[in-house]
Amino acid sequence: MMSSTQSDSFNPSGAARRTGLQLDHHPLDPLTAQEIAAVSLIVRSHFAARTSVKAVKFCSSLLIPPVKAAVLYALGLPLPRGTKLDDRKALQLLNRRAEVQLIDVVTGDTYEVNVAIANDLPLPGRDGKYAPATADALGKVESIKKLDIGVQPSLTPEEVNEAENIMRADPRIVAIAREVGIEPENMWADGWSLGYDDRFDKSIRIQQCLVYARKSEHENLYAHPMDFYPVIDCNAGKVIAIDFPGHRDPITGKLSTPNGTTKPGPVTMDGDAALAYSGRKRIPPPMESFDYLPELMALDPKMPALRTDLKPLHVVQPEGVSFKLNGNELEWQKWKMHIGFHPRDGLVLSTISYNDKGNVRPIVYRMSVAEMVVPYASTEHPHPRKFAFDVGEYGMGTLANSLKLGCDCLGTIHYLDGHYVALDGTPTAVENAICIHEEDAGIAWKHTDYRPGGKVRSARGRKLVVQMICTIANYEYIFAYMFHTDGSIQLETKLSGILNLYVKDRDEPNPYGVEVAPQVNAHYHQHLFALKIDPMVDGCENTVIQTDCEPTRAPTGSESNYLGNGFVTVKTPINVSGGYDWDWSRHRTWAIYNTAKQHYAAGLPVGYKIHTRDWEPLALQNDSMVAQRAEFTKHALWVTKFNEEQLWPAGKYVPQQRGTAPDSLGHWANEKNKVDDEEITVHAIYGITHIPHAEQFPVMPVEHLNVWLKPANFFDFNPAQDLPALNDPFSRSAFGENEGKPQLDVKANPAAPASSGNAAAAAAAAGGCCSSKKSVTVPQPRQGISLSAPSKASGSSSAAPSHPQICACCANDSSSRL
């Protein structure tokens, strides 16, 4: 075991310093629009020339991550124990490759295709497309795998949107809607993956439609839920079944279905037969409006007028930002990391390190929210089919928002675009998919010597925020990774949007939901997230140690515990892969350690603690279909041996999975691999059990969930000790005199103070932290072939089409800027 010292010459990574490889891109850069277009042409050309497949639709096009050891070698970071690489071998392992998942539109067969991408892609045409004759120069197909019947890739945005049109075009559905007074042009639907329903053949690619009425184009449709669920065949483009949920008797509470069963009835397209099985009458949708757009709220007497007494609050950085970007690689306040856009995981952070007094110390190789599940509590069929795996069934990246300056992100912002493949194989751009900015983090630390004449020292914290917002039908998820000056990493997950709602009959009992508006029922549900962490705390080989607190065993009044106040920690290294449970009564925590390195004073291993108050167990039956498919929710923490191919805890192909996927987290954990002093993967399961209330309608105020990685004897002492004092010259008394204070006229020039003369000098004179100008690196687009997202600060644009979004914000911050 090594002991750290305070010497600047000590290299905590334990590896000789290497400069790495000179590359024109980061090895983990996401696929560019150019690469996606090239891969699609390679695949189409290969299928046309060498298979009998006539036409395909593309479901995904993903970067195959290069071998971890080669990435670390390229970046000059410590290698896994026993690894031997040279430049030639590393470069070979870093060649760009993609995996494509596609469907034969004639047969419905699904395929997985691996493609090697040429190192020097020729430029596409002005339309961003390649001529078919150039396919051989772009790369080659390495392998084609036909998937088993019933294995379904994630639903695409086009398929989800098309579900509404398929439903609306069916005359039987139109007739059912007209029975309760809704015309087809006023009928809307959210397409959902089926969840589980074994009445249908596994080979059919299925969506269920959650149906709503809408009185005008932008009105809140979720206020008008309808009482039936069509089921559609995505590949055939037709409705294949109709389900009517049973309802409960106002007096007995018994369900209206035969014998009060929650089991599904026969598959039918006959609306009368489906209604007869439900055992109840039709229920027209509630039609009272509950809008959130200001122009529609103004038309509704019950809705409040917009507030006019909020004064402006601007976030300005007169001297620019403190971070630097080189493509997708970011540096800020001793932190360094790679930011990735992934069509499935969404926001991915990789190769996170900290420069500790000149020594680059790795902390995390890769982290992302790799899966989540949202089970609903209502037992009446077909409500149990509603348990969405928003990562695996849809893809967080493909449903990412184009973020708006001064609205979604406040302050001085830099954006990164994202790209994913459309059904026809063309790249789709998500402009401004990721925003990067700094925020004030409150007091970082403070102490007052309370004695007469004692001094006060206070330092202001700062945090760097890397954020993405995703809209999955009715719900919004905001994922914000925050890096702090004290060496902490925080993932804040914010939940907003609109509750999933269903129509409730008058006077009907409501055991599984809350009536948030007349006849509008919000079902109980959970949101459970799996944060996947591939740690490399001071090196590739790590160990998770569980720490419990327990009272000192000596009784109160004894010689060794006279007042009974003693308690100790009990540390248990996790040696074997498995799932582990949180125990609040023992104050349980887990931390990831490098047991080969010791803190110079504490004598304890260096590490990072996983900290959250949002451990959330599954609320339903442990053998339920949700628990089978989302086995990752059965434990709070999972530790497995690192495996390059084990990427998603609910399996690679999630839609319509029946039972536990063979390539899921529970199976990996059951391999009982040695996980102490090894390359490991940690899944932290966090979430919320959501019992709705009326104040969460029509749009839900944000709920906050947080997971932290906090240093545990990793640094010699508080790494934020070097923060300068801040005496902000623009802070002022709310009602007092502010004579002599510099004025900041953001209307005249939001990027710089109008009357202060020199903000840095003023702050320095006041003992602040702005005594010298900070250098700001403005990211520039690479010349030639770029494998990273174009810099928005440079004004460059992508040839790929972007998905349309409309910002309805009416108070964009005028001081926010690129």
C-alpha cells in the first residue's frame, strides 16, 4: 500500500506521466452528422447488394465505445493493471466503429449491424448526403446479426409521433371518439411502449396509445383524458386492439369487469365488445380547461394573471467564463472531463479527472443515467401496462430539448449539439442539446473567530453545470451534472412536466390515485433511476466499502461508555459482485476506494463516497412484472466487474421484453465475480415515490433528486481552501444607501459593467477574487474533418435537419448570452 505525501512531486495515480497520443478528436466523441450519414449509406449499400432485404428503417446508430485501455493510453491516464500497449496497437483499437439497429419494413425482422468507419471520411455533398457510389470509401460492414423474434430496438421519435396519426385514421377509433362527442381532429394521443401484454404475438412491434381530447391547437390536452386505449402495430401502421379499463362501483368499490378481475379480456377491435368486457358505460372526457400557456391562461377567468412584481435578476460574468473547451473536452477549476451526447443515455460524462497540485488524478471513467423505470400503481387493465423504461424504450438523447438561452439555461452559456439517426438513415440534429455554464454555489466555507478582535474568513463557492433536458410524452427530466470547487460531483435530477392522467367517473372510488381536477385522476407511480458509474479513483482498480454506524457495545454507565454516547463505524469491503441494500437505521453509506493508496495523515484509503438521501425501494410486489423487467430496482447499490459490453442494466433491447433480460444487471451481479481491487462498475439506484397532489396540476413544480460523489480522504485537506474571498462590488443593500457602488447596466451592455470602470480592480480593492483577468478560451471549430459537435459560440451550423421545437417562454433573460 502506498502512502500519499504533501510533496508536489508525488504522482497519486501511481503511473509514469505520459503525454498520450496526438489526436484530432477525443476518442469518445459521439458520432457526428457526417459519420451517421456515412454509416447509413454503408449499411444500405451492403443490404441492397448482398441480402434479400428490400427496405429498412433505422432505429439507432451508436458509437461502439473504443476499448477503455486504449482510451486511457491515448489520454495519458493510468492503465489497467497488466495492460501492455504501444502507439500502433492503441491507434488500431481507437478506430471509429458504429452499431446500427434496423428493421426490415417488409418482414419486421430486426438486425444489428457493426460498421467500421474510414479514418478519413470524404466530405458529403452540400445537402449533407453521400453519393451511393462513394459507399466503399466510407467504411465497411463488419458483421450482421439477425435478432431473435420478439427482440425490439427502441422506439424512434417518428414512430412515437406516427402512433397518433395511425389511431386517428382508423374509422373504428373515430366512431368510438364520436360516441363521447370528440371529433377526430380533436383527438390526440401519446404513443407508449406496450410494457407487458402477452395477448399479442412477440413478433409484432407494438405501441399503446394514451388518448386525450383537445379543444384548440396548443391547449393542454392532458386535462381531457379519454376512457379507452388503442393498441397499434408500428410496422403495419394499423390499430390491432382496443381496451376499455374497468371502473369501480361508487358504493362497493368493486371493479366492473367480470368477477372484478384485473386480467385483460380477449383481443378485439370491436369497440362494443371491449366496452362490454369492461362492464361499464362510456365516460366522456372532462372538458374544463387547465392551461399553462400565458395566452390561453388569459382567456380563463379561474387562472391567475402573470405576476408583474418580480424584479429582474441577472447572472452576468463581466470578464467571461472560467471554463475552456476543446471540442467536447472541458476544463474548469482543476476539473477535466469529456462531455458526450448519446442517443440512448442522453448526457454522458467520461474521463473525469482533477488536477491536484499538478498531478492529474482520475476519478471516473464514465457515468450516465443508463436506465430508469416509471411503474404506475393502478391495477385495472390496461393501466398495469404503463411502466416506461424511458432510456431503453425511447432514448433520452433522441428526446432531448433544444435548449433556449435565458430560459432553460441562465447566464453566460456554451452549447453542444447532438445527433441521432432518423428512420430513413439521415442524421437529425438536436441543436443546443447540452448547455454548459457556471453558477454561484453559495458559501463554500466560512469561519468567524468569535473572540473580540477575531477575524472572519468566508469563501464563495462556484459550480460548473452541464445540463440536458428531455421530454418523454407528458414528462420532463432535467439532468444537471455539477462540479464543485471542493472536489464534489453532483447529479441533480429534476422532474417536471405534466402528470400522467386518466378520466375518473363521478363518485368513483380512487384507491390508486388522486383527483387533481374534477374527473381528472393522477395515478400513484414511482420514478427509479440507475446511475451507472465506471469509477477509476486514483487508478483503474477500485473497491467499494460499506460503512455502517452502530452504538458502542459497552452499556451506558460502564467504565468504557459512561454516558452511553459512543458509536463506531463498521466497514465491510464488497468482495463479490451483487446487489446491496440501504439501511437507514445503521446510517449506511458506500464509498469507492483505491485501497493501494493511503491518505498521508488519516492512514485510510483514498476514495469517493456515494451520497444521496434519495435511495428509493420498489413499492410494488417483488415478483411483479415490473420487478422482473426492472430487476435493477431490487437493490439500492450494485457492484459488478467492469465489462465493456455491459452497458444497460435492463438489457440492450428493452421494448416488449417479457421477464428479466438475459443481459441485465441482475445476471451480471449473479456471476459472483471478484470485485475488490478490480476494475468495477457501480450502479446507484435513486428515485421518488410520487403520490400526486393538486398543486402539481396542470404543470408540476420541479421535484429535486440528488446523488453526490464526495471526496473521502482523497485530498490532503479541503481542496476549496484556495478559493479567494469575494466582495462582489455589484451586491447592494435592498433598501439602504448604495452611494459609491458600481452600477451594472445590463440593458446597455449585459456582458460588462457600464459604470464601474474596472470590475476587476474594484473587486480587488475590496478584497475580492477578481484581482487579475482570467483567460477565456473561445472554442473554435476544427479545420477539416471534425468528429465533435460544432461550436455554437463560433456561429457554425450543422447540415443535419433539427427536430422542431417552440419556446413558449415569455421572459427570456436579456442578460444571458453565448
